[in-house]
Amino acid sequence: MRQAVLNLFSNAVKYTEDGHVAVQPTGGFPAASGTDKSRMQRRNPIIAAAIAFAILGTAAFGLRTYLDRPAPPPEGPWNVILLLADTLRADRMSVYGYDRATTPALEARSNGATVFERARSQTACTPTSVASLLTSRYPAELLSWSSKSFAIPESMQTLPEALQAAGLRTIAVSASEIVRKTPSNINRTGGFGRGFDVFDDESCTRQNARCLHQRAMKHLKETTGPFFLYLHYMDVHHPYLPPRHHTRKFTAGDDKGLPVWLRSGDPDPIIRLHRGRPPGQRDVSLDQLPFLSDRYDEEILYLDGEIERLLRSLDGRGLLRKSIVILASDHGEMFLEQDELNHCLGVWDTVTRTPLMVWIPGLTGGRRVDIAVENLDVMPTVLDYAGLPTDALEGESLRPLLEGTSNDPRLAFSSQGVRRSVDDGRFKLIFDLQNGASRLYDLHADPFERSDASSTHPDENRRLQDGLHAWMAGHGETTGDADAIERSRSVEKRLQSLGYLQ
């Protein structure tokens, strides 16, 4: 950047060591003799000051213009960095308007990003949600597979496979027991490693973000060309227990008097109590839920700081200026907003409205897009910028929205169990595949989806009904479809058998 500014102003502007601007002789005029200097000193000092201020003003204007202008896109292939924060819901992030400062670093970084206000995950559960994101396929095509195995079907090309074929070195570091190459107690088959040159799923299982970043930087040091880096964080997922070195802001009080299970951030006793089952612990009450909710916010704050550390490290190596960076999540978390806890249940906004922030080299940031988009739009977006085909994918490239060349409305769809949803960024319809019941919600007026707006907004209700049924028909689903209902239930049974779903 310094050299570019110097080129703009010849030699009139130099930088001091602390980064400030210093005015220097331009070199375009001969040096003044001693007599000339004495004569100049006797002249009106106002003239000299005016000249100095004019030069400084011109330099400052030019510098400001340079900094406001996006950096030109790099030559050659771009790197792609996909940061997936498991269980992170958008409305608990201050960058999305939450009243607690849970994401101050991302707020600062949003000036260079495009923030999608109405992004939607395709399911409320990790296995199908991540598979959908990495293949750009809707869950309906994954249900028969996920009732038997969490592995991505061989018939579906994945994002890392496409980028690997294009010459990028593909690297993954995952803390998840689900999203992994090798088997775990929960994912008995692995199966997420296709297309990755490196899939590090042992070093940081259930560890915090700092572990992932250390491993990622190690793998990047061994990488010389363009790369795709996928990081799967588990920090925000329960148990809600930020690292000891994290300075707590929302749960700063002494918790030594709390039950051990609560102190360790385990929500399972409260979940069992709420669902009418023996909690398995003493001293369990729903009144303890706010403490866990505060801990959830604490985890978000910790992850925000660690992502900032990672981005600074990458910037220090000169990688950010030639990298597409995407922050996403597979689903959110419920804290009784709809009388439910945890996730993998329902298609409420608390579990399917997720963050999506995108940084593109050379693209002006600070934009917010309130058009409905989907996680499965990530793959076609990346392939679009890589100059690779996207025709076989179900998602749409976000490039027109990122570059402001189109604001055409879109519909976003989600599935979980027997429920299906469609939304247009403001209105959302939830449909029960089993009995055909539906409810419409005005998300602007009713963000927690508590009041049916079907009668007050009949046109929107009809429009979304038509859109949802057309989408379902395209995937072979109809109301009361016994096969589709059985596939949905078999996935939930599998999750229950593995202890993943209470």
C-alpha cells in the first residue's frame, strides 16, 4: 500500500515509521541556496503555511480516496477460506443487531464484507446441513442416505472435490465429531473427507478455536500454491464452557456454588426435565436456563476474538488480499423461544437463520443484503468466482447480490423432520408434511414466530404456499407422503440411537 500511495503523489508524501504521512520535497525543483532560504524566511509565513496545508490536504485527500477504493483483485487463482461455526444463530450476534456486544471484531470487519441478513441453513442438524452446504443439494436428496450413514453420497460432487480438480490444495481442520473423515462415536462411518488433500479430524476434536487455528497455520506453512481451507468450529455448541483464558463478560460472577453439571455448561439435565424425563441430576430447574444462555453468548464472544486473531495472522502473511473468506453456520440453538431446547428440531428461525458474511478481494464492503439466501448458495458462489461450472447445483451464485448487479427476490427453503419452510426474507411459511397444516409469520413484526399471520396477509400466504408446494413437488414430496415421512423419522431415530438427539 505504501508504494501505491507514493506512486500517486510522486515523492511528495512519505510515511513515517508509525504510519503517519510526512510531506517531503518533490524533487521537481532545484534545492534553495542559503541566500534564497534567507529570503524565503523573510516572506509572509502565511504563504508558506498555506502551501504546506495545500500539500497536506492534497495528500490526505488522495490517501483517503486510495483507502476507500477497494484493493484490486489479485492475479491468478484465489484462495478460499470457509469458516463454519457450528450452532451459531444470527440473532445472537451483535453484527446482526443483538444488544450484547458478542461479535465486536466481526462488526469491525463487516465494513469490508457483505453481510447477508436473511441467510438460511437447509436443516437444523449438522449432518444434513453441512452435507447440503458442501454439495449444494437440498436435504430431500440426502434423507435416505442419512438414515444409514452420515457420509456424503458418492454420486454428489463436493465443493472440495471441485476446487481440488481446479488445482487448489484442499485442507480441513474439524473439531466436530460429525464432520470428519474417520469414524467417531457419533459418526460411525466418517465420510466427509472426499476431495480434501488434508483432513485433520484428530488433533482438535471438541477443542476450541485456538487449536484449530494452530493446526491450520501449520498446514498452510506447508502449502505453496492456492488453497481451500475449511475450519469447523465447535466452540458455540454445547457444552457452553468458554476456555479458562477467556475473559468473561456476560457471566463474570462466581459460579462455584452452582451444581457441577451447570457449571460445566451441560444443558442435557434441563432438556430432559423440559421433555418430561428424569433429569439425571439433582437441583435441576428451568430457572437455570438463563445462565446457560449467557454462557452461549460468552462462547460467541470468545469465537469472535479467535476469528479476528486468525484473520490477522493470515493478513500478516499477505493471504487475505487474495482470499475469498466466508463465515457461515450449520444451524442455531433454541432456548425455549418456541418451547423447545437444543437443535435438530423444527425449522424456526432460532435454528435455521444463520450468519453469512462474505469478503471478496477487490469488492467494496459494508453492504447488507436482506434478500433471502441459502447455505447451499455458498458452493455455486465459490465456483462462479473460480470460473467453474455451476449448472448441476441446486443453489444459486450470490455473485449478483455481492456485486450489486441484481436485487431479484429469492425464496429460501429448510427441512427438518416432517416440517418444511419457505421464506422470502420477510414472510415465512412453515408447513407440516404429515397433516398439511401451515402457519405464516411476519418475521419483521414477529421474529420469534409466535403469531399466525395467514389471515392478515392472505396474498403472501398464497404466494409462499405455491412456492413451497412447487419446491416439494420438484423433490418428490407431497402432503401425507408416507415414504418422505418415514425417511424423516428414520434420520431422527438414528440421531437418537447415537445419543446426538435427546
